[in-house]
Amino acid sequence: MGDQRSFVKHVIKKGIIGIVVGIFLVGLARALDFPPVFQVMFFTYAMLGTAVFILLDAPSLQPMGGMKALVALLGFYVVLSGVYIGGASFWPQYDPEDEKGKIEKLLKAKRAATEQGKAEELLTRTKALAEKADAIMQRLQSVGGVAMASVPVGADSKRPSGTLPAATGDLVALGKEQWELQECYNCHKLSGQGGKKRGPEMDNIGSLMQPEELRQKILDPRSWMAEGFEKEYDKKKMPDKYKELMEDKEIDALVAYLSTLKNPSVNTPKPIKKK
């Protein structure tokens, strides 16, 4: 009887300690913003630990042997397995799709903000380019109007194919703006700035090609090839899109600007006619 009373006291004492430890773990988990399911798990682990310590003080069982011992051992493992399997079934199971959904939810706001920022930036750039294009068109129209005014009444106002208007200062300036607007600098280097890998340097192109040849190259990139750029020519690095993107006046302006580039100190590759 004395051993039983002592064991009951140990159960009560260690049970109280286990509950206190479990409450402490739950409070700590809550303070650290752990989900409720983890708080329950921590409390359960504290109770399991308490049960183990209580069993250490339990009175020894009477020795068993034979079939009785085998049945008791199997029964113990069945109960223990049932507790573990049953307990595990109550815990939330790992689901990859569920975890992906949680991650998606966390990143959705950031991704939306990023996409929105990119969209706003693209809209701003598009608006700026549109305004710049409108300004260029207005200036081109003013230059074209002056040229048209000089044509005698009754004369054919349409200039012959292959000829270009005089490279006036305004037209050259507009051509330089076309160089920037069409982003020619992405492939061609000029005055030490811009790209160089996909296209030749252009500083002396005006000395190597006539205006009508420059116009032909812009409208048909396959018509001419820069010496030493055979691979780029074969890979069609220069896009065949400017005849759709640019109007005749814009092409005239760009040709007028390129015709003024006559810097012999720069080794601009020799143009080779292909068509």
C-alpha cells in the first residue's frame, strides 16, 4: 500500500510539472507566432514526456513467462502502435499542393506589385516615345512643307525614286533623333558609344556608302553586308522591319544623318553589295 501511495504522489507531482511545462511551451509558441497546430503539438510532447517520467517510477511488474509473456508483449506493441498511428492521423498531413498554395499566397502581393511596377514603367516609356514620335513627325512635316513650297505649280511633286532631299540641318537633326528612336545604338557603335558586337561602327559610313545605298540597306538588310560581319549577316542580326515601322520622310532623315558620318579615323568596315 505504501508503494502505491508513493507512486500516486509521484504521478500527481510529475503530472502537475508536465502541465506547467506544456503551458509554458504553448505560451512560448504563441509569442513566436507559431500556428495553433504547433502549439497543440508542443503541449502533447510535454504530456508524452511526463508520461515517460511517470512510468520510470511505476512499480515493477510481476515476472511473466511463456505464452502469457508473449501475449503481453504483443499487446503492448499493439497499444503503442495504435497510439502513435492514431495520434499521427490527427496531425495535419503534408500536402505539396497545399504548401504551394501557401507560398503563392505569400508571394502574390509582391508579384502583383512587381508586375504592376513593370507595367507602369512600360506605359510611361511608351507614352514618352509616342510624344517624341509626334514631335518628330511635326518637324518632318514642316521640313516637307518647305520642300514642297519650292516645287513649281503643276510640276510633279513626287520626287524620283532613289533620290533624296538635300541634307539640311533640320533633316540631319531629325535623322539623329531617328537613330535614337529606332535604337540603332543597340547594335552599332557611334562616337564611342553604343553596341558593337552585332553591327559595325558607323562613324565613317557616310564616306563608304551613297545615300541611295544607305536607304537600300535600311529597307532591305540583306542587300549589303559589312566586311568581317559574315556571321552576323548569315544570322540576320539586322531586323527587316524598318520598311513597316518608318515612313519615307523618317527614312530620308535617317539617311541624311548617316551620310554626314565621315570620320576616317574610325575603321568602319567596308560595305559589300549582296544584291
